Amino acid sequence: MTSKTDLSTVKSVLFVCMGNICRSPSAEAVFRHKAKALALTIDSAGTLGSHAREKPDHRAQKAGIARGYSFDKIKARKVTEQDFEKFDLILAMDHQNIKDLMKVAPKNLQHKVGLFLDYAENFEDQEVPDPYYGGAKGFQFVLDLVEDASDGLIKKLTSK
């Protein structure tokens, strides 16, 4: 599900997964690094608040830091209704996240919600799989997907 937001007007991006400790903070760290030349507000959140104020999963941090990404100042938080006002583009890691976001999104702002992997250019996957219950390879695969989607999104944001 691709967002119906006009990408030429995007100034802020929110990445969303379930707990905001693995996938969405990884997406935030990667995208923040890759998009540093763009003047964007970048954040991440979860559809659940069970990990609120926690740092990202140590395995996600280890994998990301090894590739040069910083997780400084990233702490888990739950998506709020205000996020739909504040962010121009809200990108979910999977279809369940989209369903959960649509339950809290004001009707007039649902067009901002989309799947992050719709911007991937080298993977056919539609969803970033949750690596929480798996091993290190899962966190590496999440980074592969997130890096590809980040590059694709940056291309779309910068093409006029």
C-alpha cells in the first residue's frame, strides 16, 4: 500500500513497526544517515507502547552500528494521533502495522500511511520481517531491506 502523499512536499517521515525496538528504529537510523543532506524530520514509533522509553534492541544496534549507523537518542515510543498531523509520510514495516495505524489515523490523514518496502528497488518483499525472535541473520536482512527502501525513497524525494 503506497502512501498517496505528494512526495515533493514531504518534510517529515515517521517509520512504524509494532514495538519500536527493532525494525522502525533501524529504519530511522539508516534513513537519517542516508538522508542527512535533506532537510527532513525523521522519527520512529510503534503501534504498541510496551517498550516505551527503551533503547532499540541490542541486536538491532549491533548490526546497525557495524554498518556505520547511529542509534543515539532513539528511544521507543507509541504512535500518537498527533503524529498524523506532524509527519508528512508514515511508513509501516508490514501490513498489520498499516491496519493498526488506520485504526488511530484521522480519516482525512490516512493518505499519509504507506508500506516502507514499496520504495525498495532490489527486493520483491512487501514487508520487513520482525527479527525479534530470530538470530543475527534476521537483523542483517532487516538492514538489507531498509537500506534498499531508504535509497529508493530518497530517489523519489529528490526527483522533481
